[in-house]
Amino acid sequence: MTPSQYRAALEELGLTQADAAHVLGVSIRTGTYYAQRGPSAPAALALQLLLALPPNKRAPYFAPAMT
């Protein structure tokens, strides 16, 4: 997954970089790195799996980040 594909996936999922970091279980710094250099293979797979779900089934995975 390229950086632009990563950012497009976040947009489609309605996630900020910080939200995506929380969902993927990485630091915000790593989430920012993914947006610039592309995500790791496991993170890319996780996003692809979330995108494959119908939109009404995605919400349980997007619990608010604890900040």
C-alpha cells in the first residue's frame, strides 16, 4: 500500500491519522510515518480488511482513542 493509498483508505474510513494509529495499535508518530512512507504490511492488511466490511459493520472497531 502506497502512502497515497493509505491516506485514501483513512479518508474512506473517516479516520484521522491519530484515529488510525489507535485502530492499528501504533503510536501517532508511526501513523504519521505511514502517511508519509506507507504502512507496514500488517497495517495495510488491517485497513484492507476494514475497507472490505460493509460500512455499517465498521463502527465497533473505531472506539474513541484514550487521550
